[in-house]
Amino acid sequence: MDAEQNRELGPGVRRLICLPEEDEQVERLPPGTCWPAVFFSAKETVYKVWHPVVGSWLDFHDALVHLDPDAGTFTARISPTRVADAATARPPALINGRFAVDAALVRTAAVLTPP
């Protein structure tokens, strides 16, 4: 789980967090939500699920997140490099989660189920 403030990220921070494909998504998502903050929170949640199982670092650009605003869900695809570098025999390459946004906070959560 993760929670972040629902506010704009600075351009430098946004570049550290979002991949170009995610920036393209932001342009197509409905107004009224700070979508880069949702990506940030989703990636923090993905890391919190990934690290205890895999035992290796996961950078923001190692996961490509797709948001479904209607369902309140996200899917993160972990880059093949990180999957290959993982210490576990079958590291997750896909992590699904949920998100909720209100005026103040973005909340995300994911559960990793056994393969």
C-alpha cells in the first residue's frame, strides 16, 4: 500500500517517475486528478510488493504502469532486465493493483499472489 498527496509533481520529479508512455497516458486521462501522483504511488506500491519477494532494487523506470481510471485499477509490467536480474526463480513480471483518489490523497494497493 501507498498514499501520496494528490498534487502536481515538479517537472524534474515527474521525469524521474514517469516513462514517456505514461506521460502519453496522462494526456488522455480525465482532468481533475494529478495523474503523475497516481503513477508515483502505484510505482511505490509495486516496489513494496516486488522487493520482499525478489530482493533486488526496482527503479521507477523499471515498471511501466497502465491506469484504468474507470475501474480504479492499474497494471505494472516489470522490465525484462529486472526480471532477468532477479534472485528468485520466477520473479513477477506483472503486478495488478487498485487505486483511489480524493481531493487530498492518492491511495494505491496491490497483492502479489503465488504463481
